[in-house]
Amino acid sequence: MKQLAIPFLETAYQDQKETALFGKWIHYTHISPLIAELSSSTDVLQIGTSENGVPIHRVQFGTGKKKILIWSQMHGNESTGTKALFDLFNCLQFNHNSNFTSILKECTIVCIPMLNPDGAFKYTRVNANNVDLNRDAVAKSAKESRLLKGVLDAFQPEFCFNLHDQRTIFGVENTQNPATISFLAPSEEITRKITPGRIATMNVIVAMNNLLQQVIPAHIGRYTDEFYPTATGDTFQKLGYNTILIEAGHYPNDYDREMVRKFNFFALTQGLYHIATTNSYKTYKPYFEIPNNQKNCFDIIERNLDTHLDTAYQYEDSIENDVLVSTKKMVKKGNLSNYLAHQLITFKK
């Protein structure tokens, strides 16, 4: 497997990072000017509108035979992948290094950078009709779900990348680290059989994991492959479209997910480069060496060293007066010595 050099990725990211996007609350007002700029130099098409009538676009790069579909923010409050996509768009447009030109030559890439603009504006997981698009792949009750399926049917990609964020509750099994990036090769049916499609998906994940382990070792997890028959990844995988989930998680002192944005960009770029530079997707067993995600983290633990009773808190995000506000909420009390804290506060009675 060919690996991109970390210094190359660092330089590309710093040079082409989209500075107009920052933080966790990213909605259509933020990306609309960027979409307009892309329209002047790139193949951009409005594929429809959301339930509330907000435009939904797809952006296309490259001319190659290998077709790749990428979408982000099907959950409106999961924006890290969207930021990383616009960083990638800048690189594909303006970075003429052979690594990016080879991607453009070998691949045709279609991206939907914001599938759920209504949920993005309200900073909710669901769309305007309270539908979770990631559980609507079979019913397709939402306009946004039908738009995604329409693009899938028309484009017929070999690989899909489904970009999500995961909560700060996840850590990496057998480490003291948060799960900063997690991957998933979705199952196609309840037995989780290792099919040829899943093998190809796992192969791309192995390439991305190999790269990230050089940058954030032991911060990469493997999301559960329990079969969800109505989930998008599982459904697309079952239909024969190799679907890779990237889950952006927590990194120390990075609640704006700006460092994780970079790691997401690294993973996505490596994934595209791997697809562009190989025709064999058979190496997959190292996928199972990636540790499992586990729910063992809290944002804050207050630890009483005398009574050995702990209090755990999680931050809850909401939009108040057009500002994203994070509020500390108590979620658990007791002996929490088996849990990790992103911030540990100790005191005596």
C-alpha cells in the first residue's frame, strides 16, 4: 500500500485549509459562498432542496474511471467532515502536486458536502421533519434521503465515504485515549459475513489507519459492525457499493474539532490516494487489529479523594441567540475509576 508522506499532508493542509469554516456549527450560510466560488471553476450542480427548501449541491472533481461518492452532514450537528471536505476541495483545485493530480486522473469524485442543511441550521441530528437520514435508507421518507439515493443510482460509484462525527463518550479499547477517528466497514446482513464488498472497504480503511497511526497512534478505533437494516452504510454496502464510514471524535483540548478536522482530511486524502493508486483491494485482516470503540469517557469527572465518590459531566450543545453554547450536565455519580475523563478535577472534602 502506498502511503502519502506526513510532511506533504501537513503542508497541503496548512496551505489549503478553508479559513472561512471554523468550529462545530457549520450550516448552509457558511458554505453557500464557497459553493458559489466552486461553481466558477468546478462542476457544481444543485441536485434539489431540503424539506425547508434549502439548496443541496453536489460537487464533482476528476475524470478517472474509479467512481467515488462522498457525503457529509447527513446528521446536521456533525460537521467535521464538511470542514475537511472543503479543505480537500481546495487541494484538488489548487495543489498541483502529483499526489493530487493522480487522484484527479484516476478517479471521478462526486461530493455532497451538506446533505441535511435544515438539521445543520438547527444543530440537530435529524432533518426538519424529525427524520434521522441515517436510518431512512430503506423507507426514504425524507427528500434528502431520496436525493442521496438518486445520486447513488445515477453515478454508480465503486466506493462511498459516509462522513460522521461521534460523541466524546468513545475511547479506544485497551488505551487511555479518546477515539479521535473511528472507522467502520458496514455489515451487509445480520451475521456480519466478510463479503467481497466488505473486504474492499476494509482494505481502504487499513490504508487510512496505517497513515493515521503515524500521527495519532492509539487514537483510532473501530466502530461496531452490528447490522442496522435501515442504516445508509449497511444498505448501500448490501446494494454493492463499498461504503466506508469515517467517524470524527474527540482529541484532547479540541472541542471545536479543528485538530480532528485535520486528521479527517489526512484520512480522506489517503483513502482517495489509495483507491487511485491500486487495483487490488484484498488485504483486509489488519482491519480487525484496530481496537474497538468503547463507551468509557466523560467530558469531566470530579473526583473526591476522601470519599472516592465521583461525579461525571457531559457537555450538551445548543443554539442560543445564534450562538453555539455548550452546557455542562451531570450524567453519573459513583465510583467511576474505570472511566476516562477529558478533564479530571480532584479535591478533598
